[in-house]
Amino acid sequence: MKATHSPAPTAGAHLLLVDDDTDLLKLLSLRLHASGYRVSTAETAEAALGRIAVERFSLVVSDVRLPDRDGLALFEEIRRTCPVLPVILLTAHGSIPDAVEATSRGVFGYLTKPFDSQALLEKIAQALQVGGPMHVGDDADDNDWRDEIISHSNRMATVLDEARLVAASDASILIRGDSGTGKELLARAIHRISSRANAPFVAINCGAIPEQLLESELFGHVKGAFTGAATANTGLFLTANRGTVFLDEIGDMPLALQVKLLRVLQERAVRPVGASRAEPIDVRIISATHRDLELALAEGQFREDLFYRLNVVSLTLPTLDQRREDIPLLANHFLQVIGRKYHKRLCGFAPEAMEALATAAWPGNIRQLQNVVEQACALATTSLIPLALVERALRVPSIEALSYAEAKQRFERNYLIQLLKLTDGNVSDAARLADRNRTEFYRLLQRHALTPSLFRDGGVVARERQ
């Protein structure tokens, strides 16, 4: 059988080779480079995990016997952090039971040394075709579906890889994540890359609509179904037919309505409020929550049968603290968008302002970052956003490390200004209040370049009264 040489879907894939045999690493690297792959190497499991933490790989090829741990242990660690990253294991001491165990645990392939290089190339090509999104490079057309998600974080890349894989199926998806992490953006991205992309995407926040109206919003009602139902309402499920329904904050859905939603999912049909018959529907359900649904199950606040219907595949979005490398990227993106909104020419953040953004706590995640950038942009009078505006938006008290002499001078100047304002610029009255003679008081005013006449009627006071 002929080897598969860089098929179109896998061209440019980034492979990580892990082996303590440096000669074998060089040989494999040369062969894989010649086949069109990008190759990185590591000689220990720890080195491999370190590279995976900072680089994005399409596939890992690892020896089973490594100096610091075996290949299966490395695979388990990779699966914990990058569950869709395929792994091929190589061993000089292989056996059928070993291969069966490895593949049963999720290893894509298992080859015994000495192996035929053609066989390895074929196995790599198969793994990349099955793995799909992990090997997608920087092709803009391939990434159109996720254009709204601004990120170069490895952690987000893993979530997006998982999202792309599950989008190809019709499985229900539960997106978990703190408020402000972008759950609806991810749901929309999944819809755009799914087979339902040309049908409607309909989103509803289950916690934002009063309980008595939620059933009608979801499933519709007929005219006269209840007081105030002057016209019929199609409902969001029927509106989204053949498309995607996004149920945000599903954890806030009342128990009574959870029963009705479960029936809709089981029967694939919706009966509007007041209707005598149900109407068939074909929708994909994506739900999201920031709540701990397992705890809600234990407390009897969420139905177990509905939970398993919705949680066929679970995706968890990282907090902004967990993807800090994205903060400059997101901040500059928001700066450009908001600058156009306010018709301002904004070119960026001062270095110390960006440092403050990158090191701040973000309990409100991306939504809070966007709010902070918008506040700073709204008040900006220069093209470069200064630290002071970022600190103000972050509600960080401005603390200056002044020398004693500087602090004393600032206090003295402010004190003199307040006295002159209070006395409308009358030096005699101001000197008396300061318990100083006129000559000494004049010297103080001269030291701070303060002119008493500016504080008299027609000066500062008059302007302040306007």
C-alpha cells in the first residue's frame, strides 16, 4: 500500500515527537518534514507537556518507554488537558495485550519498533483526518466560523477544537463557564459550522423572562390561550425549526417548565399553550449555565433526566484569568470597535495602561474587560489611552509614590488655593486664616505662582459660578 503523503486536510499539521533516542528523533523529523509536516521534538514526558502547554499541536507520536514516565501515563495527562489531541505510541517491546489496552484507553494507534516508515505516515494521516480541527492551520476560510471569538490562547484553542468536532454531529451541547466568558458567542460559532448553519439560530435567556411567560416564549400559544393572548405566538422552538435553539442560563429554568422541555426533547414535537395538537420540530439544543448543575441536581433544583438529555457533550470555557495572554488582543479589538462607535481615532494603550489591564483581576471576565475599555475610550482625549483612565475604569485608587518634599509642596499649594477661593482672593483675610503675616503669605503665593486677582470676582470664582 502506498503511503499517504500530506493529503490536503492535513497539510502543514504540527506534530510533536517524544522519544529519548535522539538519533530516532532526527530521522523521524527529516522524514516527516519531507512529507510536509511541521515537527517539534521532546526527549521526556515533562518536556512534551511543557511544549503542549504553550504550542498547538495536531498530533503526538511518543515512545512508550520514557525516562520520567511511560507513554500511557503521558497520554492520560494529554487527554486530561487536550482531549481531542490524537496520540500514537511507539514501542520496542510491544505485544497484542499492550496494543489492546492502549487503544481501549483512547490511544489512536500503536506501532512496534522497528516499524515501517510508510505505515507510520499512513497512521499519522488517518489520525489527522479523524482528529479534524486540531490540524487546521491559519487558513482564514477554515476559521470564518469562529471569527467573533478573539483568542490565541491554547486553552481556548482546545475548546474550539472540541466545539468543531461536536458541531459535525447533532448532539446536544452544554456550555459551562462563568458569566462573561462568551458562552453565546461559542454557541453561535458552533451553529455557523454545523449542517444547520443556513437555518435560524434562536437564543433565549431562561433567567431573564418571567416564569409565567417563559413557556409561551419557548413553545408559543394560540390566540385566546390566556388573558392578554390577543394574537397567536409561534414560539422560539418553532421559529428555530431545522436550526439551533440556545437556552442560556438553563440552570434558572423553573422545575415545572423543565418537565415540559424534557417532553419536547423526547417527542421532538411542540404543543403551543392552548393548542389541541403538537407540531413536529427538528432543532439542535445548545444550553449554557454558570451554575453548578450537579449541585442543583443534588438539591432537587434540576431534573436528572433533563440534565442527561442536555449534557450529551459538555464544553467548559476558561475564565479571562485563565487566558491572560488574550487580554492585549481583546483590549485592542474592543478599542478599535468602540473607537469607531464613538468616532474617535484611538491607536492603542500606553504601555503602563496595558500592563494594568493584563494584571488586573477580572471577576466579570470578557464582558468586564469590554466595559473597562469602553469607559476609558469614552473619556479619552488623546489617541493613546493613558494609565489614569484604565485605573479609573477599573476603580483602582490612584496611588503615587511622592517624595516628602513633593507631597509637602502639593499640600501647600492646594491649601493656599482653598484659602484664596474662600476669601475671594483677599490676601489679608487669607493670611489671617493661615496665621501668617502678609509678607510671608505673599512669598508663599509667589513660590507657587499663585495670583490673588485670579480668585476675585471675574476670575476663578466667577467662572466656577457660571
